[in-house]
Amino acid sequence: MKIIEEKNPSPALAHDITRLVSQLSDSASALTESGLAEIINSPHTVLFTAQENNIVYGMLILLVYRIAVGRHAYIENIVVDQLARGKGIGSQLVSAAIKRARKEGARHIDLTSAPHREAANHLYLKLGFEKRTTNVYRYQVKQ
Ligand SMILES: CC(C)(COP(=O)(O)OP(=O)(O)OC[C@H]1O[C@@H](n2cnc3c(N)ncnc32)[C@H](O)[C@@H]1OP(=O)(O)O)[C@@H](O)C(=O)NCCC(=O)NCCS
């Protein structure tokens, strides 16, 4: 299994990402090629995929950005195809993101995970993430 930092948007990749994200969220809409390009071309986001024989089995998005206290990293949208789980692909994706965040000079990597996501919570603790006590808020912006 290869972990790739995607550099080139394509309709096929947008389709693969849409397929994976639908396993993460029922409400996610399809990712267009221009949406994918926005992710890939941003200096603050890195899209990792896990691939074998040109089949995409998993993905993760790493954000790295500068705030007042230093460079900060955040993991989002980690998902492994349900037929390929339990084989270490998720661990490989997170390890690649940690390596890249270190290279970027990030002091921390944050993420959130709902308690019902048992495999994900297990994975993060296994890889050295520590559970923090903080309140997570969301404001629904009406467009
Ligand atoms: C979380 C996810 C990415 C992990 O991918 P994966 O390729 O299966 O991960 P790995 O094989 O590297 O490791 C999975 C670990 O979780 C464990 N696990 C699997 N199901 C579990 C469960 N129901 N409860 C607790 N641990 C579980 C596995 O045993 C393994 O741990 P181990 O190595 O100590 O045995 C994958 O389960 C997934 O895509 N889930 C749906 C989307 C999701 O929840 N994403 C996280 C959003 S925060």
C-alpha cells in the first residue's frame, strides 16, 4: 500500500474521494473536480491517499497553518474503504500526516472524533494522540 500526497486533481480522483467521504458522512455532497483542485492547490492542505494498483483505499486531509502561537496542524476527513479496514491503512495515513506536520514545523496536531467512532478513537490513542478536555462548538452559517 502506497501513501501518496496528491498533486493533480482529476475527475477519477474526485470520484474516489466522494466514494470514501460518503462512508464518513451521509450528508456529504459529491466533490467536484474544482473542489478537489481547491484542496490540492491550497498551501494549507495536503490530501493523502492510500493506493494499491491504482485503487484508492483511503484518504486523509492534513491542514497546516500559522497562528499567533506557532504553526498548527489539524487532521480531517480520514476514512478507509469499509472493505479494506483493519489492515493498518488508517495507521499508515495518520503516520504520514504526523511526518509531514513535523516537517512543516507544527507544534501540535489536533483532531476531533465522535465517541461512537470506536475504531478511530482507538487508532488515535494507539498512535500517541492524547484526549484533551475542551468544549467543541459549531456555528451553522446560513448562506
Ligand atoms: C478509523 C478508520 C479510518 C481506521 O482505518 P483502518 O485502516 O481500519 O485502521 P487500522 O487498520 O490502521 O487500525 C484500526 C484499529 O482500530 C481497531 N478497531 C477496529 N474496529 C474497532 C472497534 N469497533 N472498536 C475498537 N477498535 C477497533 C483495530 O483493531 C485496529 O487497532 P489495532 O491495530 O490495535 O488492532 C476506519 O475505521 C474508518 O474509515 N472508519 C469510518 C470513518 C471514520 O470513523 N473516520 C474517523 C473520523 S474522526
